[in-house]
Amino acid sequence: MAFVSSAEKIKLSGFNNLTKILSFNLYDFCITFDDKQKEEYINWIDKKYNSDKILKISRKICEMIDSDIISESKMDYDPVGASTMTLMSDTQGGKWETVSQGSAVKSHLTKSHLTSHTYPDASAPNGICTYRVDFDIATCGDIIPLSAINYLFESFECDVVYIDYVVRGYTRQESGKKIYNDEYFNSIQDFISPEVMKDFEFHSDLNMPRDNIWQTKLMAKQFGPERFVYHQEDINHPEIDQKMKFLYDEMREVYHLY
């Protein structure tokens, strides 16, 4: 298997069908004390991250990875949740190959896209509400979506995070030799800033570089209740210690998947 390190400058032939897929799943947790607070939290976060807000985040990601937006769609769901889809150019700056059939054909030739989905959940009997956001960024060609990771951390409050990255396809050197990854790295954590990492106590990596598969998962360190209560006055609630235990039990379960 051939890798290209950052220290090497291997000239490629221009042929590139590498597909890179970044899946960013984050979970935000909130403590509520009754059904009214549950409803308030779900309505608040559903409004805060409606499809318009998520689409703005998607547009910023396209700008950061230097990909032109070709088309967009969005949907808000009843009762809660939202999704968006953005079709992007395959090469940085939108420099796709010129075709004679016009822009509609260009749009169909590209396969780079960004999809997002939100999943608010207030069904836990212990009052711990969860909000999951799922971003999938699939690029084909010379765009590497890993540069958008820190912006996604900045855009949301992340308590548990799963990040998966897979590369498929190949490009070629001028000699014709296949290259199966055009950026070598050890871990997804290489792309996460130290400022972001300091908020997470648990870090886990599953790296299979020979198969071009990487996964990083993170869980937040012990914060005080002020990070998690829906109403700040509840930090002194008589049940707050029990609720904090429920909260970290939920977080550990989502982190470990059992």
C-alpha cells in the first residue's frame, strides 16, 4: 500500500478518484427536572439548530475546505429535528473538468456532498435529554475534509463525539503507480486543536491505516452542573447530585455503547 507523507512532494498525473468520507457525530446532554423543562429544552434546541442554522454551518464548512456549492436542500421535521444536503464541487475552488454539455451535467458529474441530521431526545425517564448531530462530508478528488473538524467542535457543545474517516479509490503518480491516500497521518486527533482536546478526559482511537480507516471518540471531562442544567438556578437543586450521576452514566453508556 502506498502513502504520501507531508514531507514528500510526489507529482500526480492529474487523475484522482479518491473518495474521502468524514463522519462527525456529537452528543450534547442536558439535565431537566420535569416534563415542562424537557419540552422547553427540546423546543429551544430545535429552534437554535433548525435547518437554516445547520445550513449556515454547512456553507462555512464548504468555504473552509475550498469547495464550491452547487446546490442545497433543507428540511425541518414535525415534531422536532432537521436535515440538510449540500452538493459540492470535487476539486478545490470548483476547478472541475470542463464539459461541453453545460452546468447541469457538471452538477451530475460531481459526487462530493455534505449531509446533516439532528436528533433531539427527551424520552429518558431520569430527565437526561440528549441532542445528537450527525455531519457526513464526502469529497472526491483533492479536497480533504479533515480541516473542518475544529470548526464543528466550535459550532456545538460537544459532550461525547465519534469521528470516523475512510478513504477509498486511488490516484496515480506520473509513472502510473497507484496512490491510495494522498495525506498520511497517524490519528484523527492530529487534526484536533489542543484547545479543543483539553475539554475531553477520555480519548480512544481505532486506527487501521493499511485499510484507510480511522476512528476517534471523545468524552468530556467532569464539568460542574452549570454546563448541563437547563435553568441555571437549578445548580443548587436538592436532586442535582443524583442528576449529575445519571448524566455521566448516560455519557459513559453512549461513549462505550453499552
